[in-house]
Amino acid sequence: MPILNKEEALALLKKVLSYSKADECEVSVNGSEGGNIRYALNAVSTAGDISTLGLAVTSVFGKKAGTATIDEFDDAALERVVRRSEELAQLAPPNPEYMPMLGPQTFAEAITYNTNTAAMTPDSRAEMVAKSLSVTKEAKLTAAGFLENSTDFNAVMNSKGLFAYNKGTDVTFSVTTRNEAGTASGYAARGFTDVSKLDTYSATKIAAGKANGSVGAKAIEPGKYTVILEPVAATYMLENMFRFDARSAEEGRSFLSKKGGGTRLGEQLMDEKVTIYSDPFNPELPSSTWGGDGLPREKTTWIDKGVVKNLSYSRYWADKKGVKPVPGPSNIIMEGGDATIEDMIKSTEKGILVSRLWYIRMVDPQTLLLTGLTRDGLFYIENGQIKFPIKNFRFNESPVIMLNNVEALGKPERSISVESYRSYLIPPMKIKEFTFSSLSDAV
């Protein structure tokens, strides 16, 4: 039962709404099923299948709202959760920012579902992990990794006639490889809607190459360096930038806030090579065609050749400002260029190749100044060649400043952030004057 088709979801939501006595009522249902394998020390440690299904009801009286949830689906339980949400609504204080629920909307059919991924089994997961482990055993390395696939759906309906449904699939894989001494490390991560695009063998080969290539890392002085950020490293650096929220900008709480008031909409904020957009129909990173506020999602350009092109407006903030609401990003795609990482290395007189960043923390929200560490493979470049591995650094840098220092971009790749568990389509990038503030002994 965890995955309801569109007709089953519609019938269930209609039934729940029929119990409502509130001024307005919204019901949502979501479910998922899938499985995973976790491995460490070159052996599987855990494996399992997961199946969930839940329903939420929000009842509204005037501007007072209450929400109750349940994972039982007999008629008595469904009526009980509606009554509970109504009780909670009557107890709640009025919400001055409450917006009336939307009526019927038109949503395009999403491309988020793939039958190959939905058909994954424990055997197919085990086979993919076995391919990964064959690499590390042959390379005399130790691997720790995680493979997970899921099929999920969500649907929402309200008393004004809005109904939306989406079904999607996802598979993610990550692996860390280390030498026996624990002095060198490599990493790779992949994520796809279609599992046939996932090659755990080649991904682990890359991680193994990073680990074996990192043996004997040397310390060099911190400072400002030209860096080549592989897509995973670039993703970690940029993801704190991707809200593009008009309200926080207008209230002075964002890197998109203008000193003295207002926003930086229309300003040249980054290098002309930088274009960032959302598109639910991107075949490499599809997303739902509707958001939680019930508005349709469509392709939206946020940064166009370095210029801030659009900001997202919630329904409340759009109404307050007298503008059209703009849903926030459904996904994030950054346009790239035609340079390969090899090309970037060859064109670098002195610089550093960065495999991955981690433990990133915000220092200043208004400038997006971040601090964090490198890990899993850091290499010194001189005269167009990788000369030797180097010890890790702590960095202090802002992605906004970084994107003003772009020298070259490569082909965008789908990368996973294990901190947010989101995927992005981000290119490798060559950046000048990236700030490394101190050395780190971490591997």
C-alpha cells in the first residue's frame, strides 16, 4: 500500500475531506518504499527495506489552523484525525500571515519516475555493492559506503478543489576509501533518477585513485590559491546560496540584501559565466511540477550571466508586496562550459585540485562567508601537472566572491550533498584567489 497511484490517492483524499467541518481543510498523503545497503571494512554491515505511508490534515477556522497526522487508514481513524486537527485549530492563535487556500490548479506531468529504479531488489543492490568492493579489495584499500534506492509519492487536496500528485524514484551511492594505515582517503558519490546510469565500479575506481594518490601528503603554506573544484566540492560550497528568497533579502537578512534597504535584483553580482536556474523537466535532475504552496513550478532563471534575475516570493509576501508569487527552487542547475578537469589542470601554473569539502559552517549570512575543511584528496598543481598530494586545509570563503573569480567551467554533473541529502547539477570549476586559512591534520 505505500505507493498509491493517482486514482487511489484522489479517492482517499476525497474521503478524508468529506469528514471536514472546518472553514477550509487540506489533506496530504505521502509514502515511500525502497531499500539500502551499508558497508564498512570491505564487508556489508547492514541491509534493509523501508516502507512508509502517512497522512496529514490541516483544518482552518478563520486564520486559526491546526494539523494532525496519522498512519492508520480505516474510516474511523480517518475521521478521528480530522476531528483532532479541528480541535487543534480552535486552540491555536490566529496566524496574521495566513493565506486562503488555492482553488484548482493545472500541473504538468512530471518526469521524476523511472521503472528501472522502482524495480530494484535486494539482489540488484548487493550486485552493485559487490562491484564496488571488488575495486577496493584489488587496490588493497578499505571501503565504507552506502547505497539506497527509493520510490515515493505525494498528493495533496483541499476543500477549494486543488489536487496535485507526484511519483518519483531516486538512487544514491557514496563510498569512502582509505589505505590500511588510515593516512590517505578518497571519495565518490553519485545520484540518479534512473539506476541504469549508476556505475558503482567506476565511481569506486575514482575514489580508490584518490586514496592511493594521497599517500605521503605534504604540508604547504596556507594562503590564496587558484583552485580546481570537482563537482562534489563545488556543490558543497554553493548550496548555502540557493534559497533566493525575496523576503529575507528585503528584510536585510540575506546576501541578496542591498545596504540601506531593498534587494540586489537586477545587479551584476557574479561573473558572466555564471547562470543558475531551476527546471522541473531537466532530464538529468527532474523534480515535481508543483510546490508545497500549491503553485505550479516552471523553469525559472535565478542568476543570468551573473545578474540576479529572479527572487522567490511566498504567497503571503507576494500579496504584501503586490507582486506575483514565485515558488522557490524545485532543483538547481548551474550552466557549465566545455573545459575538462584535465584542461583546467594543464592551464594552471600553480594551484590546488580539491576533491571534496566538508564540515561547512556559516560565518556571516549577509556575505555568505563560509568556513570548512578539505578532505578525501587534495593535490598540488605546478606548470600544468599534478605534482604531489598535500595535507588538508581549513578555508574561509564566500561562494558569492568565489563566483566572481571564475576562470573556467566544465560540464555539469549531478552531485549529492550528504549534509542536505539533496542533488544538484553543478559543473567543475576553476577559481582564482580561493582563501585557505590554516592547515588541518585530518585525513
